[in-house]
Amino acid sequence: MEGRRSRAGRSGGSGSARRTEGGAWGGGRRRRAPARAAVAISVSLLAALLVACPNTVAPPATITVDGVVLGIDGVPLAGVLVYAQGELTTTGADGAFRLEGITAPYTLTLGSGGTEGWVHAYEGLTATAPLLVPTGPALDGYTAGIQGALLGIGALPDDEIVSVGVEGTSAPVLGYGGATGSGASYGGVAFWRTPGTQAPARVHALRIQVDAQGSPLAYFGYDVRDVMLVDGAITTADVQLNLPVADARLEGTVTVASGGVATGTRVLARFGASYALPFYGGPAATVLSLPAPDVGDGSVVVVAEAGYPHGTTLAWTSVPVGPAFAFEAPTPPHLLAPAPNAAGVTAATEFRAEGGPAGGRLFVWYPVAASDGPRLALTTAADTARIPDVTPLGLTLVAGGRYEWRVHALAAENYEAATSVPAVYGAIFMFGALGAIPQDGAIASSTVRTMTLAP
């Protein structure tokens, strides 16, 4: 303030009063001393304020985010773009990335460009080591056929089937096959992404007697063979299935919410944390009572599907064979806005849904055709969302692009845990590769609506 009085004094006019005030301190150079004193007092006062109210000026604390990105098969995704708060990086061969100087909560955006462009954003994260399983990336890899003779039984009786699964022994493999009545051999297919054109694997084969509805009655043989899968080739592994397998009773109930109906049931025998062999996939059942084969680690994965007027639900639980189990197939979320066939959708358009299990919401937007733009997804704890910003990853939305969109409600212990829940389960439970699947959970999916981006 004193400095201003000195400058105003030079301009004349009203400044004379300020010079008179200054004259009270004495003339000439002595006017500068009070200025220095005022500055000293101001600095002291500012220092006191900083001590008393540190949060008013101190910069927010930052964190370093060390995350991992996996595919739905549990294999790390390399080369994924990762963006947050102006920082851009790429995942390494192990799917890992690091972002420094991040302020929580933060929005993390994953994606990839090109003709298979996709973006998956995660809102409101606080974790320093998030595990992320995005929706959108196409999984390229290797495929091989599997086949073999059913030794010791000749032709399979009409009331029997053989369930065949393929377990990767060094990295996840998605594979399944089987044989039905009157067959003397089985066939199937396997898919993998790492380590290369060859993959060590284990073929499991279970011989099952079934009733007219496909429910298991008894198990007449089990065999396992180690093989080497070769891309583009057929691997042969004959199996011996003429020794009966002990079983134990599996009993439990699945609760379907009001307005829903059970639509399917699948049961798999677990072999540790990363693989399970399907042995029942039949009519929907809310009360389950059937024999479970004494193979694997003594536990099973029970999968239930339910349909509702406003969507579908897939729920699962991992339980030991013996004690009765119970779990629920929760109701899916209702879509509220925008209305079906909405036109002129922009980045400012609000998408809304309500209901479904707690944990997180996964909003997904799938282009009707590849030319309509990138695949989009957003995971959030809220019931509202907007199309994620794709520009930090070098992508653009296509004017007039046509999309189908829906909302998945992800059952999880908390929102941070929901970020590792993928949206695609049907194929995983068919193949039995459980590397990226929680022990228990549910995904409740709304119906699908269409929309068109603004021109």
C-alpha cells in the first residue's frame, strides 16, 4: 500500500494529501523505512497464516499409480495407451504401467487406436495399484484343434456324453470339446495368446451318464493328458475313460428376484484358482441337486442365468462340494436416458440408469459398424455417465456414428474391485479359464438401446 501512495504522490492532485501523511514520518528518504517495516509486518503475517492454515495454499498431495491391464483371459495386455491428468504412457509386455504426480481421485483412460480402436475410462479411482480388465480390445492369438479316441469303451452309449476341457499349464488357454452318444472319439478347439505359436496344455476328459434333460447321473471315467498345442495344427490325445469316478452330492438354491425367471445353469469342477472343467450345462434350476465328480480340488463353480423384462443376469459362486449353497441372481439396471433411438448425441449427453447390484456401473457403447467409430466404455460408481473423452488417445468420434449402448451393473465388494470385473463371461465359463474371474460375483445387464451421434 505504501508503494502506491508514493506513486500517486508524484501525479499531483489528491496525491498531496498522501504526501502530507507521508510528511508526518518526516521528509526525504525517511519515508522508505515505514515501507520496509510494512513489508516486514506483511511477510510475518503471511508466514503466520501459512502455519495456521496450511491447506489454503499447500499443493494437493500426489500419488504414483502402478497398475496392470489384463485381458478377459487373465493374460497381460501390452501396448495399451494409458492416460490420466495430462500424463500418457503405454503398458509393457507384462501389462504394467506407471503414472507419477497423479491427484486422487482420478480418471484413468485406457485404449488403442487404429481400425480396432477402443476406449475404456475409469472414473473416481483412488487406488495406487489398480488391476484393470477393460472392455473393447480384440484378443488376437493362436488356435489349434484337439482330438482323440475314447479308449476302453468303444462307441459311447446314447445316454452318455464326454466333456473335454483344455487347461494351459504355463499361460491361460481357452479350450473345450466333447463327444455325444455313439461316438468313439472326441473333438474340440483351443485358443491362446502367449507364449507363442506353441503352448503347453493339459486335456481333461470326463465321461458322464445323463438323463433325458441332460442332468448328470453318474461318472464312468476321467483322464488327463499333457499335450503341446501348435498353432494351425490338430493335436491328438487319446483318453482312457473306463474307470468309474466317485461323486458327492451337490445341493443348493439360486434366488431370482421378482419379475425374473431362471434361464440356464452351468456347473464346473475347479482345478485350483485358474481352471474349471464344465460337467453340467442344462435346464435352468433354482433348486440344484446332482452328483458332482470327485475330480479337481473338491470345489465347484455354480453359474446361474436369469432373464428379466429389462435385461439379463449372470451370477456365479465357488463352493465346496458337500455343504448346501445359496446365492442370488440380482435384477439388472433399468435404462432411463437417453430415450431409444436417440439422435444428436454429443459428449455432453447424460446417460442414466438405476438399479442392479452394488459395486460399479459399466456403460458400454458399441458401434453398429466399424466405420461408426471406436468401441467405448466407462466404469463408474455413479448411475450417470457421459461418453468418455477419446482425444487424449488420438481418436475421434465419427459424426453421425451409430451405436448400441447398455449398462452392466457389476457386483463387487467395492467400486475399486469392480474395475477388474470384465463384462464378458459366457465364453469364460464355457472354456473354464478363470484367471481373470473373481471367486464369486454377478453381472446384471440392461437391455440394449440404439443412438446416433450428432452430425
